[in-house]
Amino acid sequence: MDNAALIDMMVKAGFRCTIITLHTELTAKQVTSARKRLNVVSRGGSGPLPLGSRILASKARVIEAALFMGAYLRGARKPLLGVDVEAVIAAHQSYLGYREALNFTPTECLSIDEAWVVAREYRSKDLVMRACRCCQLTYVALTSTNKSTCPYCSQSVVKDRFHCDVNDAAMSDRPAEELLALALNIQQLTNWGYSSHEIMKQLGLNQPEYLTALELLDYKDVERREIVALYPAGDQLVRALVSQESMPLLRSA
């Protein structure tokens, strides 16, 4: 999308000036002019952007953020490398549709600015998606807190030296560089007609490692290097690229 089209899309979506200037390099005065040209009344706030901890201050807000992130991660291009603003807009529209169907309270609704902040904090690793070991649903949690509570069933997870659950157990003992090299081997074996299970057995990979390698193959080489630099440990890389929801998909492959 060219810059002019992006400007119009962001202005119509109702982003505050700060976010529009970050993505388009417009000045505040130019943003105001664009609003006038498009006959858009600014709905965005002013001042500093809210922090994730403020947005996720209640159980209801955690559920709201989980609904948005579910839509965003399905459509975002490379969410680990930057905020995909087009995907934020599309996901926010889907999220508003979910809310309407579920009859959610209007006062808890995430604004488009708050949705952008949630996507940014996922990119910066200040926010993660966790899978509840009790109800198996996925929710949003801040990495800065030692305790997270599932907003759906209220199951609490406390991180301490005596605690170990499915979310904290290591998913890979390999360095990320090794997983990157194995991804290329997987590509070759796939081209030779090997099935996913045959490849995993041949290369000694567990399911999360295999799925992570497949995700890496969707990126260009320079982007793979950037991701590996962000997540040098294999366990970090697996958690960043593979959601708990994707795990059952391989079993039917």
C-alpha cells in the first residue's frame, strides 16, 4: 500500500495523531489537514499512549485484548518484526463484530489506539499469548508480572522456583541458529516427498520445533536472521512463532 492510501486508511480508522505520524512520517499539522480533507472528526486521545498494564487492568479487558489479538495474529504480516497497521485495522473491525455478537459491555471496548498498543507490546515481548492448562483457552498476559490468571476460568499461574506447568516447560533445548539450519533441511526433505512425521523422525525434532521451522520458511532470509537475533534461544523462538492453538494441526497431517 502506498503512503497516501495508508494515510487515508489510518485517518478514517480514527488513530490518534501520534500513531499516524509514526507510520506515515506526517507532521501533526498534516494529519489535521488530512482529517479536514476526509471530513473526519478526531476520536483519538491526546497525551502519552497508554501502557499495556493500564489497558489490561481488569479481567474484562484481558478478554477484550485476547479477542483482538486472536484476529490480529491471524492476519498480521511478521508481527514479531513490527506492528502491521493494516492488520490492526482489519483485526479491530473483526473484534468489534465479535463484541456485537457476544453482547459485550460497550464501556470495556478497546479503542483503535489501545489495539495498536497491544500489538506493539506483543512485538516488543512485553505481552505474550498463554494457554490455560485448565480450560485450554488462550489469553493475553504481561511478561512483567509473576502471576497471570486465566480470565475465563480464573485458573491462576504463579511463576516461582517450585512451579512448573505446560506454559513454562522448555519446548526446545536447541539454539535458534540450529532450528534455522534445520528449517532448510525440512524444506529439502519436503521437496523429496517426506511426510511431516517422517521428517520429524529423520531430524530428531519434536512437534513445536518442526512447526517453528515451518514458520521460519515463510520469511525471507534476512527476516529469519532478524527473528533469530531477537530470540537466540530455541525455546524463546518456539514460543514466539508457534501458538498453543496450532499444536493439534500436525496430529492430523
